[in-house]
Amino acid sequence: MRRHLFCFAFCVLSLALCRRASVWRLYRSRNTCVRERECVCRCECVFFLFVMEFEGCSGFRQRLVLSTLSGKPVKIRNIRSKDDNPGLRDFEASFIRMLDKLTNGTRIEINQTGTVLFYQPGLLYGGSVEHECNVQRSVGYYLEALLMLAPFMKTPLKAVLKGITNHPTDPSVDLLKVSAVPLMKRFGINGDGLEIKVVKRGMAPGGGGEVHFSCPVSRSMKPVQLTEAGKIKRIRGTAFSVRVSPQMANRIVDSARSILNKFIPDIYIYTDHMKGPNSGKSPGFGLVLVAETLNGVFLGAEVVSTPQGQGETLLPEDLGRNCAKLLLEEIYRGGCVDSTNQSLALLYMTLGQQDVSKTLLGPLSPYTMDFLRHIRDFFQIMFKIETQKPSEDECKGGEKVLMTCVGAGYNNISKSIK
């Protein structure tokens, strides 16, 4: 809060040095990104002191999410500047519009070609939000960011996201529901309000799905000590199909069980076949599996069928076997957090109370490594990384990484006091 007051006072004192400049400002529209040219008064010296600058489109979501949480404005240059189609993509513009809906006072500027973005975050407000996600990416692309921002809103978030619920590129809503929600509860985000619900299922490329996400606000994150994953006690899953024969889901279940039954008897895979308006606009099927340990750790894996008209068709039997093997690989990688939610756990550790937090992870993904660099840039928090190799007598999978940090003591000052 004092940083924002200082910035405001500095802007007032520097008005004599300001100049008028032509910028492109981003506005919300139902289907497209509308840019309107206008003249604004801009203080160059304030930009020089406080704006964080980045190059390229890599880590686009990470930069905007961490900018929103830290309150630090960012300027991203050379966004696909050498590409045949330079500038922001439609799904990235849709992501910016979603952040604008979640916040109050956000300032967004884009140049004429879309290769330079300036983002000055406002205050996280929350409330009821409805957003139409671009069909180039799935709802999971947007929901991952909401999971990071939702606990720090002023009012509890109730979001309705429409689009593709299951896509081969991004984590599906079903996977985040069974793996990310239990992880959030470990950090003290409790209450009946934390829920992800699939109302309509939409497959690529047409979409047509609908997801309801609600999350209570939290004053701060509690420190955690997640160092023992424990042994697997049961496996659950969901085989879904839309606009195809219901037998597809049954074939997926049989093929997945043919592999998993060799390791553990407690396996139950539900079948979910939606019909009519709840089945979206495109056919497809898939499988989501989650393994639960004795210590309450959830490790997930998923496989989705190839979108209609894109590539070779994947048989239900092959899909079920592939998903079962991916789950076994995830169990071998181990740790107390699966590879999909590594960045979420590290962010909560960073924003936790000023106490030591420890989490045991499997091998870090490239996405997680980039996220650690951005955490260092925005919050000046660095992790102690210790590699743990299992002994020959222990059957605990591959190498693990113990991540240790002291939280930044981040408090949700926007939370309403009742």
C-alpha cells in the first residue's frame, strides 16, 4: 500500500515533466479485441523507475499474474515481432480481458502492431464474473491463472468460464478439479465455497462447454511441510465422452484397468456421457486418472482424443492404456505435488507467512523453472533446491527435489472485513 501511495505522490510531483503520447488502449468486446487510439498524458520518469520490462511472448501468463499480485506494472516488447503474424494472439487478448474483469483500475496499452504491451495492474476485486474463453486454448489455460489469483480477491470469486473444457494442449478442468483443489486446501484455503464444477462439456475445436469456479478469499497462506508423499492407497478416474457412442467410455475404462489392476485393487473409474445441449459442439472422449496416497497427496494424469479433423484418430483402447502409463510415470516421478501443479504450490509458498515452507517435488518441468525465475524478479524470493536420490533399498521412484523458502509475508489487504 505504501508503495502505491509513493507512486501516486511521485506522479503528482512530476506532472510538469509529462508529455502527451499516442497509445493504443485495449477494450473488452464480446468476440474480438477492440483497440482504440487515444492521447494520454504519460510520465516518462515514473515508467523508468517502476516498470519491469520483458522480451518476447514466453511466460506471458506468468508475468501478468505475478504483476497483478505484486502490483508492479510490466512492459513486454517484441511479442512475436519476427513472426509472419506478429503481435498478441486472440487467446492472449482474451486472457487480458479476463484480468480486466477481475480487477478494478487496471490500465492496459497495446501498440498498433500488438508487439508491445504495457500492463499496470489494479486491485483484485472478484465477485461474479463471466468470461467467454477463446477456442484456441482450453478453459484450463484461464482457470490455472484464476487458481493463483482467487484467494487474494476482495470478495469471494464466482466465475463462469465458457469454451473448451478438455484439450490436448492444456490441463483439463477435470484434472485441476481432482489435483489442484486438494492442494489449495493444504495451504489453508478451506470452506464449502471452493469448488470446480463442469456444467457443460466442450471438446475441441468447437467448444461449447461451461465451467463454474468458486473460491473463498484468504487473509494469508499458511506455511506447509510437504515432505512425505506416502504410498498409493487408491486410484480414481473419470472417462468422459460427448457426441459419440457411450460405449467409448466403457472401452476406455476396460483398457485402463487392464494395466492398473496389476498394481492395486482399489480402482474405480466413473463414466460421464453428456447428451444434448450439455455435450458441446464437437465430438470427443478422454480419461482423467488420479492416485491418492496415505498422506493425502493427489497425483493426476490425463489423455484427450485428437480434435476432430486434426491428425490421426486415437482409439479408446489406446487412449486408456496411454493414460494409465502416464499415471504410473507420474507416480514414479513422485513428490507431494504432481507436475501440473508445481507452479501453483511454489507460488503459495512464496506468498505464505514469513516462515519456512518445504515441499518435495518430482523433476522440475521447464514451465516451473521459468516460473521460479519470474518469482525471483517480482518478489525477490529465491528457493533452496536440494536433490534427493532414493537409495537402492527404497522403492520410491526417481530423483526428487526438496524446495525450501521463507514466505514473503503477503497479506490480502483487499479482503472485506465483516
